[in-house]
Amino acid sequence: MAKPIPGMLTIDNTVIADLAGYAALESYGVVGMAMPSLTDGVAKILPAARLRRGIQVVNTDDGVVIDLYVVIESGVNLSTVCRNLSDNVRYALTSFAKLDIAAVNVHVQGIRVRD
């Protein structure tokens, strides 16, 4: 069994956003991440190298609040996909980074047919 090491570990918000982004992309029904602001009313899918632009991380007294801006696959049940996405991100951040998650908010920016 590993012994605890005294000290403090600080995790940058960009690392938290990357972990959340990769967990989000592994979720069924998620086509990709999108920017929080729509350009001309159209959600553009971000490349894998820029996932963190589709995620906002806010530290609060209750824990970390994650806002995910996603594009969902056409034909899937939106509420089920969003619930699974929220659960996957929450699980990834609590198991890998040992974070207290206050909320995971999913914002559907668009619906697309998967290629």
C-alpha cells in the first residue's frame, strides 16, 4: 500500500479541461466540442488539439464547476447523452484528479450527423 506524501498538489484549470474534454469525446453520442460562443449561429467542431476551448472550469467553495459545450450526434436521445456525458466527466475528474465536482453543465451547441 502506498504511503501518503505530505505536501500540496495544484492542478491547473487547463489540465482539468483536457481531462474533461477527453472524457467527453469518449461518451456515446458526442461528435465533438464547440466554442461557447456561436459564430453566425453555427457550431464549429474544435480539433482535438483545442478541446479545452470548449470547456470552462470554475473553482468554487463547493468544488469545481465544469461547463461543456458540445455537438451531439443526430438521432440520439439528447437527455440520455447529456446525462451520460455529465456522469463520464464527473467520474474521470474524481477518479483521476481526486477533485470535488460541484456541477457538470452540458450546453448542446449543435446537432450533426456523424461521418
